Amino acid sequence: MHVAPPTAVIPREGGESSTPRLLHRPLASLEYWIARSSRAMTVRLWWAIAVAALVLAFAFPASADVAVPQLTGRVVDQTGTLSSGDIASLSQKLRDFEARKGSQIAVLIVPTTQPETIEQFSIRVAEAWKIGRKKIDDGAILVVAKNDRHLRIEVGYGLEGALTDVTARRIIDEVITPKFRSGDFAGGIADGVERMMRVIDGEPLPVPTPTVNFGSLDDLAPLFIVTLFVSVGLGGAFRAVLGRLLGSLVTGGIIATLTWFVLGSFAMALALGGLGFIIGFIADLFSAITPGTGRSRGGSWSSSSSGSGWSSGSSGSSDSGGFSGGGGSFGGGGASGSW
């Protein structure tokens, strides 16, 4: 005998009449609740992950790499470890070494390199500073991370045959770190740099090009005075015989030649020679003005001011004892240590 399935009366909204509907499976079945609970747990899990990520982002901001300091000199100390006298003495020693050997050495002291290792930070410094001569690559940098208690000697390509990884490590272990452990940072750095220079001295390198270091306007002032005297005095005789343009050119050429022989600097010879030409040419123009009329003997040129139009109060360099890398390249050679 066939038995009809049970029926249930489900009321409709709005007071409508109800009709019988079959209940094929209970809504609270085990499979339904398992599936529903699984979906709910997945949604809650993703929400929890998102909230945790936001909390961590605000509570622990991402650490940025330490910026490479500006190369302001042969010794850059961002920790105040070295006194001004220590820095001046070490800088002079490195300046003399570069003038004699051609190789550049720089020292950098920073509080920390975190989150980078000292090796990662040092190679970034080397790539930014470009210590050493271009295509000779004879530069080296001593980097000290004081708070991390780490240090590294970064070596340019051209010095890797002399200042090898093993040699750099021995300088760190035997010369620098023993003094660092006793708190003598100035002594450790000075002795370490001294040992580096002695090692580099044994490497055959091209002879450095003669250069002249002008530290300040006080050093340049005598050169401007001599140039002014020669341009106006001696140059006047040449301009009287050869004419203003040709006489000024000859005067500038003489000044440039003398500068080259005395200083050995092509850049300074070119600059002072050009300056001598300009002074002589302008001096003749002013001397040609007829007093009181503002007109030249040639006719129509007039001056709207009573003063000279040239001033010697400017310099090509605003810093004293400026230093820059020569374009050297590094490949990660060197050694690291700690104390």
C-alpha cells in the first residue's frame, strides 16, 4: 500500500492563503550545517588575516635602507666618534697619499647599517661614491657601523691583487679590532688606514696626474691679483702694438702658459688665461670712455654705471677642501669583521 509523504502548511506573508508544500529534507541536516560552518569560518579567517596585517602595518612600519651619506670629505663621521683634529690629521694623510700614489681611500663611520648587512651597505656606498680613478679602479673604503659593532674594507677592482680578501681580513683582525675593543676608535682607524696604504704602495699603479688643491678663496686670491696685474699692466703693451682683441688673446695665452708651468693644472691654466683675456679686453673698453660724456672715442658706446662690470668675488668651489671620487668601480672585494 502506497503511503503519501507528509505535508506541511507554510503560511504566506500578507495574510494570503497557504498551500501545502512537501518537506523533502530537513533544513537542519548535518551536511547543510557543515557546509555553512565551513564557509563562515573561511570568511572569518580572511577577515582576521586582513585585520592582523593592518595592525602590523601600523604598529611596525617597514624599515627603509639607511641612506648613503654624502661624500663631503675623505673622512665622513656621522657618529661624532672622531674629533676634528683626528679627522683633519687623517684627511691630510689620505690627501698626501693620493697625491703621491694616485689611489683614493675614504673612511665612513655610521651608527648602523640595519636592516642591511654591512656588506650590502658598503657596496652601495662604493657605487655611490666611486672612490678611485676611473678605469684604474684603485679605491678602497673603510666602513665602520659603530652600534652594530661591524666593519668592512671595501676594495676596488684595481686593488684586489694587492689588498686581497685575506689581507683585508688580517688588517681588520690584527690592527683595527684590537683597538676598537679597548675603545680606541681613532687609533684603530688611523692604524688600519696606515696599513692599507702600505699594502697599496706595493702595487704598481699608474703615476697620478699632477693636480692642485685650492682649499678656499684665500688660496685663490693671489692668483687673481697676479692675473689682474699682468692683464692690465703687461697686457696693455701688447694691446697697444697688436690691437685690443689680438693683444688680449696674447696676454691670456701668456697667463695660461705660466699657470700651466707653475701649477701643472690644465683647468686652472684655461680658467686664468680666459680671465686674463676678459680683464684686458674690458680694461681697454673702460679706458676708451671720454670723461664726463659717457661716450667712447669710437663714438656711440655708452656706460650706464660708474663701477666696473667685473667682480673677482666668486669661486668655482664653495666648500673648503672639497673631495670627490674619481669614478672607480667596485665588485664586492674586501673583508668584514666585528669586535
